[in-house]
Amino acid sequence: MGFGDVKLGALIALFSGWIGYAAAAMAIAAGFVVGALVALGLVLSRRRGLRDAIPMGPALLVGAWLVMVTR
């Protein structure tokens, strides 16, 4: 994760924290799960290698969106 992803994660936790602490934790965790699934799919399809960088920001946003929609 780059520093931009860390700042984005802090903003996601800040805004989802208005709903509750559990929502903030779930939003960040869901972002990591989405990122892991995307990375796994890219590695298995051989579009990316194990040492290639994969952006985490879009996965964090999708994970936060999923938590907010289901709440």
C-alpha cells in the first residue's frame, strides 16, 4: 500500500465511522477482501505477476461502498 491508499483508508474510516465503529472496521476489511480477490484473479489469469504492484484504492472504495449499501 502506498501513502495515498493509507490516506484514502483513513478517509473511508472517518466517513463510515458516522454509522458506527463496526461499519468503519467492516469498510476497511471489505476493501482488503475485494483487493485480495482482484489480485488473486489477476495472478491466476496471468495478467499480473506476484511482484507486480496492484492499486489498492479502487478496492478500498468498492469495499466501503458495499458496506454502506448493505447497512
